[in-house]
Amino acid sequence: MAYRLKPLGLNLTEYTIYETKARFYIIASDLSQTHFRVVKIDRSAAIERIEMQEDSGVYDRYDVQNLKEMLQSGNSTHGGAKSISHGCGILGFVRFTKGYYLILITKRRAVGLIDRHTIYAIEETEKIYLPYEKPGFSFAEERYKEQFSGFDFRQQCYYSYSYDITHTLQYNMSNNPKHYPSYNKRLVWNQYLMKPIRTNYKNGNISDIWSIPVIYGFFSQRSMDVYGSNIQVTLICRRSSKFAGTRYLKRGTNEKGEVANDVETEQILCEPNYGHYSNGKYTSFVQHRGSIPLYWTQDNTGGVPKPPIDVLRNDPFYISTIHHFQDLFARYGSPIYVLSLIRSKEKRPRETILRSALGKAIDWINNSITDPNHKIQYKAWDFKHETKNNGIGVIRKMNAISQDVIKQIGIFHSGKQAFCNVIRDNMRGKETFTGGKNYDENHVPGTEQRGIIRTNCIDSLDRTNAVQYCIGQCALGLQLYALGMTKSPNHTYDSSLSSLLMEMYEKSGNFLALQYGGSGLAHTLNTFNTKNVFDTFNSLKRYYNNVFSDAYKQASMNLVLGKYKAYESNISLFDLPTDYWLHITPPTKQLICNDDWWSQHIEEFGKSKPYEVKKIQPEEFDAFYELNQISSFDEILEHEYNTPVIISELQRPSEERDESEKGGLKVSQWFKFSKTTSKHKQPVIQQQLSSEEEPMGQFLVLHIDPEMQKFQKYLDLEEANTFERSVTRKYRDYINTTSRKKPKLKQNFGDLEICEKYIENSIIDISSDIDYSDVESYVSHIQKTPSF
């Protein structure tokens, strides 16, 4: 059992669209353009539905060329088949009042790597009308097309061909998807656009390789050297597509417990250059932000900068709030820590109304939870009051809260615990990792994060972003400690890595605020107590966009997410006075507060198990070097290695094996295979293994070539030593000794390689000095040789 990411597999990265009178042909290939897949789209049915049919086989370049010639000749009477577009992925299909459009990703940009999986950002898209008969001019159709383009996929939309970017690293390394779809629908922003692809997949017409889920939010990856190691820091923010919208138009929660401005933030720390990805150098920490899960809103039509807060209705059983925490239990496990940053005192009650209502709701919900281990932990903390009165002391208090939370929920680490950390924990008399799943629990190396910290203020933007950075900074210290790079899990704020993390969190906060509020952050961690002109400008810009631009952005989101379908509605989207009923579903009639509504979701989260991985080849080095034990480098070198190349039967090509060797392996054959060159000829050595020996085994010298008798002389001289040394060490000393005895040639003497060739083809007693006259005679003879 181990934590693994799935292999790359066959991924379609290059797309070419061919058009005929009856069909569209999409020919897609992998990055090397050696494997091709073909799917057909019927144009006659594209007015009401999408009918796709994929060829079952995988084509090569020759087959694809023949296919293109067949398409050209078969449709010659109707203009042939012509290439109309090139792209790098299918975003989906959309329909307004006429037929369907194919939305093609035409330009991408690589923004990072997670293991060997590349993450891309969308830069350009294109819409292709599928029906053969072009529609006449329609004002409504053109207006819907323009409105659909109001949501710009070029702004912070990300995808990957081989990595499930909709889930956390912990989920991807410990869950094997059994059926389609395996994506987190809540975080996929082209879920509605991919509906025709899912329908054809369920009908057996195509495979799931054509689906490309896209997230909306933020992605950043930076590298830095920490104590001589290259550390890669990745920050991913995934915005939920449920109850999505702009600041004043989407507040609180809906009937299903889906809250506004729901964002999952994941902080990944790894060593990308640490050899194979299975070595366990991956850590991550996840936190959550979202609007207060109650029915409340703010009306900004009155032109007031801070509109009053209205609680729409009181739910005596808090059904929607319970649904919200049900979802958090299912996604992250238990415990759930709610940190509310809204004000505690106001002259005119605004935020204090929600502070009191949220406290009552959580108290009521906790009374329905019978298991004390799974009760929701709630802390109300007036962040603005603390920053105003305590200044820099707010960091100290925030650290105390963060450490308390992270010790309960833990972090994810995919590898073994460093033995130096085991010793430190024993010396302190306590374990550093006490929350989540501990090391070696269920005989699986690594830790897991179990639980989540949920942070909110009124907008869940400025204050929330500052506090999430403080929590991420505390998690950063624990991540570095888990990787064995620091002596303590406490990390200071004045380090270069902390400054880099703050820069990444501020950048993510600016993009998230721009998506939800219409401007960048109005305040950062350093400007809450200052009057910054730039912050004042952002506040004014946010207010202007909320009044004049939010309605347009909201209508575009409703089209992209499928909340409004023009071909099904009798009322135009532009005539709707509000989109309230597009996001609100009828209330549920089930009273769930009397059941164990929390237990089933927590059990489902606990069912995730790491992969069962069968070793493909023996890990020879791990047989002698254990990460969780103290080892001596000198003792490791005492093992009788005859070559720096680790030799195993699986590393050696079949044509190099000799059946007469009875499983043995000649080192000279391996050097020939790997093209390893050496200035000194090595003796022909054969590997002899028995079933009782270690994988590396002992290497015994069977015979020595006649021209290598000087090496045998060296061994004879060493037999008088009282201590025993392996053949490897003897040969190493021999190499060092002979290298020191190379003659110093004159400028007109010739090439040094000639002298080395003489040493290799002559029997020289290394205990005595070299006769340079013999060397000069040999060099003169070699230079006269025609072959030379």
C-alpha cells in the first residue's frame, strides 16, 4: 500500500477539425503525434442534439493519412473535406436559440507541473457552428452569443489532460477512480458544456478521453532553494460552480447548502528533483472559505456603499446549514473548525446580526450531533478589532489558533516519517503529527489531513485572505518539517520562503476578489491599520463594479453554467427581473436533524485507501538505505559493489542475456549496453546470486584478461594487509594509485592518450617507478603505425 499518482497514459493534446457536408471529423493525437483517435459528429442532428461516434481503433500516422485521402475522395462531389480549425481540447457544446456550437480551446499556456502532469491555462477559445444550414440573422441569437462571451475563459481557467485538477492531491494519490465521471462536479465549470459528451459516453458511442474538466480560480507555482534543496510551492484555488455569482447578487446559501464564494485552497510543497515520484516527497494542506451558510442578502440598488444586511427567513431546523456541513464532512472528513472574522460590536448592527445568527445555528446543530468527536468547532474572532488594537500582536494570536487547528486536522504527507523527526519527537516526549491519519496507521506510510478549517467574513475576501495566509504559513512549517528540512515545525515570517508564500496568497486574493467583488483586494495583511490610497481606490472600484457590472457578469455565468437555457425558456434572460429562482430549488420536506446525518459522510470519507502497488523492479538501494533508520555512509560503502551501476535482470535487455551464465551477468556486457566509458579496463566480473543473498549480492572475480595482469600484481601486493577489503575497494585503490603514477610528458611528447594506451597494454610493476625511456619508445612506435 502506498500513495501514488496515476500514470500518464494516452492523452489527446492536439485536435484538428475537418468539415464535410454531412459530418465533422475531429482527429486528435497525443503530444508526439504517434497515436490518433477519430470521432465523428452528425451535422444533421446538431440542431437539437449532439450525436458523436468514435472509431474504436487507435490510428498511426500512416492510417490517418489514408483516412484523410478517403475523406477527400469520398466527398469530392460536395467540396471534399477541408480543415477548418486546430486546437488543443474540446471545452464543450452550447446551444442558444438555434443549433449547437462546438467550443474549442485553440491556445493554451503551461503554468506548472504536479509530478509529471502538466497544468495548462486557457488563452484562446473558438465557437464553431455545427449544423450544415447556417442560421439567418437573429438578434436574440447574437445577443446570447455576446452574453456567453462575457464570461472570459481566458481569465484563470485551468485544466490538465492527465491530472484530476478538480480534486486535492491527497484524493488523487489515495483514490483509484472506478467509473466515469471521477471529477468533482462541484468544482467543474464546464460541467454543463460537457453534458453532450457525457450523454454519448453513457450510450457507448465514445470514450471518456474526450472530456476535459476546467476549474475557475487561481493557480501559481514557484520554486526556491531551501537549505540546498529545490522546493516547489504550488497554490491552487478552486472556485465552486454551485450558487456561483457576484458579490451582492449571491450571498449566503441556497436550499441545497451551496454557499456563495465557495473556494477550496490547496497548498502543495514538494521536491520535484528527488528522483522517482514514489519517494514520498509530497505534502499538501487544504483550507476552505465561503459565505455564511444562512439565508441572507444585501440590496445595493439604493446607492449605499454598505447596504444593510437582511436575513430573508429563519429556518428553525437549519436544514440548508446542515446540508452545507454534510458536504464538508463528505469532502474533508472530521473535525470541522469554523473561524468567523466578522465584527462583534457596531454602532448600527450589520455584521453582528450574522455573528449572532451563525453562533445560534452551530450551537443548535451541535446539539443534534451525538458523537462529541464530530461536533463542529466554532470560534468568533473580530479580526478588525484585533488589528486595530493589537497591531502586530494579531499575528501571534493567529499563530496560536492555526497551530491548534492544524494539530487536530494534520497535513498530507505521502512518504515515510524521517527518522530524525522520530528522535526529536521522542526527546520532546510528544508527537508532532497528532491530527489526521498518523504515520504507519493501517500499515501505510504517510499522513493524511482529516478535517478542514473554514474561514469567513462578510465577503470572504480581504480579512479571510489575510487569515488564510497565516494558517498557510503555520502549515508551511509543518510541511518543511515533514520533509526533513527543518528541526522544528515552527517557521518564521521573515524567511524568503514565507515572503514568497505571502506574495502568492496576495496574488490569489487579488484574482479571487476580482472574480467575486469586481476589484483586487481592498486590504492586505500589512495595510489593515493604514490608510492606503491604493486600497481606497480598490474599494471605490469594487463599489462601481457592483452597481454597474455585476448584473452582466451574473447573466454570463448563468449561461455558461446552464442555469438558464434559452431554447427551453419562454422568457428572455434579459427580461428577468432577478435570477433568484434560477439558483434556488424548492425546499426539501425531509427533516434530517433527527438522524445521524453526519456519520455516513464521515465514513465515506474514511473509505479512501492508498493504491496497492506491486513492485515492478526490486529497489536495490532501499535494501541498504532506510529512510526511517540511522545509517552510516561508510557501512553502506562496505557492501561489495563492483560497479556504480545497479544491476538487475529487469534493467538488462533480453538480447544481452546469456543462458549459459545461469542467471549471471557480466559487468562488461552491462557497460557495453549502457555505453559507459572508462579510461581503465575493468576485469571481467560475473554476478553470482543465490536465493538466500541480498538483491545486490556478491560479485566474484572469475578470470582476468592476460593484458590485465598488472591488476593481479596489485592484488598480490595487498594480500599482506591484515584487514580484509572487498574487490571493489581494492580496484578503486588501484585506479587511484595508477592515476598518480602517470608520467609527466613533455610538450613535444605527444598525446596523453598514447601514454595511457601504453600503460594499458604493458605489464608495469606499480610498486616501482615507470621507465620513461620505454614510454618514449612506445610512443614513437605508435606514431609510426599507419592505423594510428
